[in-house]
Amino acid sequence: MRSYAIGDIHGHLDLLLRAHDLIAEDRRQTGDMDAPVIHLGDYVDRGPDCRGVVDHLLRGNEAGQNWVTLKGNHDRMFTRFLNDPNEPEEGLRPDLAWLHPRLGGAATLASYGVKNAMDRPLAPVHAEAVEAVPQSHRDFLTSRPTWLQRGDVVYVHAGIRPGIPMPQQKETDLVWIRASFLEDRRDHGFLIVHGHTALDVPTHYGNR
């Protein structure tokens, strides 16, 4: 079965649109117009148009595009900040927070009109963010599924906890896991297609 997977976009709407254009051209060439496009999460943070990415994916889903939009750890951190900026994020180092420069939360808020988020007190930044982010965007990101199985392939943002059946996997592992998944060479019973860990080119490791 043909499927298309797009990894971490991180606020780059121009690159997302380019990827969709390439997929549309491949569909025309193959004649397979029914293959789904599976977005692997991390739609926000770091890039210049996080709001535009979320809006594009939301509108495409509402329009009936054959898209799947999975949840990434950055999407979860964004919605968790909106709910409670002081709630710890399981999976994130305790010395970091979503607005830390390494994570790029300030870029997300800037795309919604909340400026200089890293340089101001947390309370007014949070209040402005709650006011600025449409409820439809919050609902969309919060409700994203964490994995999809299609044939003998499982799609997920970060990876899986090896040896655990998919229905019993924890969301935190699916959106955050690294070493214990990346270094595991066993056959999981299906091929894992994932994002989260940056590489220059798609790479096949036999089990992922």
C-alpha cells in the first residue's frame, strides 16, 4: 500500500506546501490518488509560521483531505502551556521549559501575535496566548492521534517502547522516546516510520 509520510515541519508552511506539491505530482505519475498523507507531528515551534501550519492542516482535515495528522511532543507542549504553563511536561528535562530557546515556543506564540514571550513575565504571556490562539487550533492539536497502523507499517512521531503492544503504549513514549527505541535492533512485528530525531536523509534501519 502506498502511503506518504511528512516529518517534523516545525512552523515552516512553505516546506509543508512544497511537500504536498511533490506528493500531488507523484500521485499524478502513479495514478494512486487514494494513498494517504501521514503527518508525523511537530507542527509548531522554531519556524516562522506555526499558526499557518496548524491552520492549513486543520482546514485540510475539515475539507476531507486524505490526511492523517499525528501528535508530536512540541504540539503537546504547546497545548499544555495554554492549559497550565506551570504543569511539568513528562519527557522534558526538568531544567527546560517550553519557552526555552532550544524548544522554540516563543516562535509559536509570535506567529499568533504574542511577541517577546521569552523576555516578559510568564503570567501576562500566558494570558495573551490564551486570548490569541483560536480554540479550534487548541482542540485540533489536543485531539490528534498518536499512532497509525497501515498494513505492516506503524506511523508515530518519536517511536515506540520496544516489547510493548501498541494499544498499551504510553503517549509520552510515542511522542518523546529516543535512545531505548533508536538503539533497539529487534523486529517489532512491523516497520516503524517516525520523525522526532533529525537526519539529513530518510534512512532505513531494518525495523524502522
